[in-house]
Amino acid sequence: MQDRRVFAGLTAAVDDERRRLGPGGPRVRAETRRLALEEIWCSGRLAGARLGYDEAVALVERGIAVGERRLEEYILAADYAAAARYAAGAPLPGRRQSYLRLEEIVQLHTLAARREPLARPGEWRTTTVAPFPSGMVPPPAWQVPRGMNAFVERVALGPAEGVHPLLWVADAHERFSRIHPFAKGNGRVARLLANLLLRRVELPPFAVRGRAAERYLAALRRADSRDPWPLAAAFALAVLASLRRLVAANDAGDLHSLASFAQGAQRARLYKAAQRGRLRSVRRGGTLLTSAAWIAEYEASRAPRRSAL
């Protein structure tokens, strides 16, 4: 019940940020590009490509392999980036476009695993899969084609009335993972699929950042055991962070590290205000960012309280 209440609170915040986000200008487009790069970097690390962020950016944006990583790591990150671009460019749903087609899932795997022969890019698995850590047993290989057809038929209709899009995306993510339709690369495709669906409900991508990876994997195991709320909350929290960055880019002007605005006790006060949600701020990487406009707004909100003393 607690996880369900947490999810409800997060989705209320998501919906509020969506309303705040106006037409995107150059800053929003630049922030959208940064979010996409971070998602590629984070998902690549989950899959075993341990590139640093700058190394991932150089590879994805300039096609340059910098650093001293194994060749397989650069290949994995580059191929995931190609699949992520495919998901990000997916057309929005309409009269001729459903929320999901089987061919799109196949194409995501084909792109993400195109240089991994053992993954059999674009082909369903033909072997049995061991039980997951949660105890859930994926279906036998002969049931995969039928299971995937049924999965797509369910998801293609979009979120049911009264179901928040983020719960719908989290549910699709877990159901796909449970089927485990490919020989290798299922985790990557599950995240790509989630971002394709987020694109179709016009939300920013889901990225598993840093220490959130352990919570995400634990939540996925809980979802396998028919407890969807921790995973849904993980999606909501990640999407909320992305939305706040887009809103910040849209209406806050230039963002700078919070530390650059103050020293000593004043800096500590601003950090506490940001942590409590009283001062608007966003995280980019490991840095807490805010703007002069947001600090002025926060200080103005405190003025009546000070004058009343």
C-alpha cells in the first residue's frame, strides 16, 4: 500500500511538470539531447559497457572510441545507441499507428544486438531459460511466438482508461522481461521498449542512473512476483527527474551548480531547501543545479515568514 501511495504522489508531480512544460525552444532541445545521451550511457553500463560518460558521448556523437575499454563495450554502446535513436524517432500513435507493433520489437533487438551473433539478432530464442532470481520461470521457447503476439495485442491498445501511462509502461516492461523472448539482450530491449512507449505517451526517456540500478533490479524482481508498484515508482521517479530538467531548460534560463550561488551557511541553507523541495533544482549527472530566478523565487517565498518575526 505504501508503494502505491508513493507512486500516486510521484505521478501527481509528473502530471504537474507536464503542465508546466511549454513549447520547446533551443534549450529544451539541447536538454532533450543530453537526456538521450545519458540514457544510452546508463543502459549501456547496465548491459556491461563500462564507458565513462564522456567516452559514451564521444562514441555516440562523433563516432570516436576514446579510452581503453574492451572492443565489445564500444560495440555494445554504439549498437544500443542506434536502437535508441530508432525508439526516439518512432511516430506517435494515430489512426494508422498503434502504440506498439511486433516488427518494432524485432527491429529494436536487431539494431541493439546486430554485432552479437550469439544473440541471434531479431530472432526468438530456441532454448530454455533458467528461473529468474525472483523464482519466476520464463515460458518454454515454443511458447515465445504466441506469447509475444499476445503481449503486443495487449500493449498496442495503449493505456486503459483510468490507468496512468507510467503504470502501463512499467507493466509492459515487466511483461516483456518475463517472456524473455531473445537469446541475449532482453534487458536492453526491455528498456528500449519502455522508452519507445514513453515516446508514444509523450514523456521523456527512462534512465537508470547510478545507484538507482540496484533499486531498479530489485523492483523488477518484485514485479515478477506480482507487486508492480516499486517498479512503477522507479519509472515515475526517473521520468519526473527528466521532466524537471526539461522544465528548467524551458523557463529557468541558464542553470548553474547550486554551490556557485552561495558560500558557507547560505549554501547549506539552499541545499536543505532544495532537498526539501522548497527550492526548485535539478540534477545533471552528480551535480545539483538551480538558477538565479529560482533562488529569487525561493527567497521571496521566505520573506513574509521573516517579516512576521
